[in-house]
Amino acid sequence: MDALYTAVATANGREGRAVSSDGKIDLALAMPPELGGNGAGTNPEQLFAAGYAACFASAMSNVGRQMKIDTKDVSVTAEVSIGKDDTGFGLAVVMRVELPAALEGETGRQLVEATHQYCPYSKATRGNIDVALVIE
């Protein structure tokens, strides 16, 4: 792969800070209350959810152009869960894609599935994390 852009960020754990090399991200990190923390900061699952949702929506725009489908009214919500698995902890994702009425049915399903094949985050997670696609 020829890199077109490389994002760089440094963090010092779930109870610390995450800072991007350009300073645009500078966040306090904290464990969510559900994992025993105080919730006084963001957490890696929220950051991953935001990145995946944004990437998927952008990928859908590109796939939509290729398929000659208007995607301007599409909204994507990523739900990232963390839980125990047989090796420690693992992640699972539910991608909720809200489509306008004009994209209900087979056309919308094909668009979402094609996007899942195209999206870099989907490619990175394939075979590693369970990702469920939900069309709303």
C-alpha cells in the first residue's frame, strides 16, 4: 500500500490522555462507569466508533457515486462493544445505517453491503471483529 496520509496519536492508557501529532485531538481518557471508571473522559471504544462511522459514511458516498445513488441523506451510527472473550477482551460492532425512504429495499441493502466491502475500517476488522450491519 502506498500511504496517502498517516495519522499519528499518542496515548498513555485508559486513564490518561490521547493527543494527535498536530494537536487537533487532545482528550482526557477515562474508563466508562460500566467498566468501573468514573467516565470523566472519552474512551477508546468511543473513538473507534466515531472513526468507523465517519469512514463508513464517507465510503458510502464514494460507493453511491459509483452506483449512481444519492447518499446525501444517509446517516451511520457505529456501536462498539467491548467484552470478555476466550483470550481476554474483544470488540464487536453494530453499524446502523439510516437510509432515506428512496433507498429502502434491495437498492439500499446492496449499497450498504458494497460499502462494507469498500470501507477501510470494514476491511481492517474483517475476520477479526464481528460486525453486524443494520439498515434502518
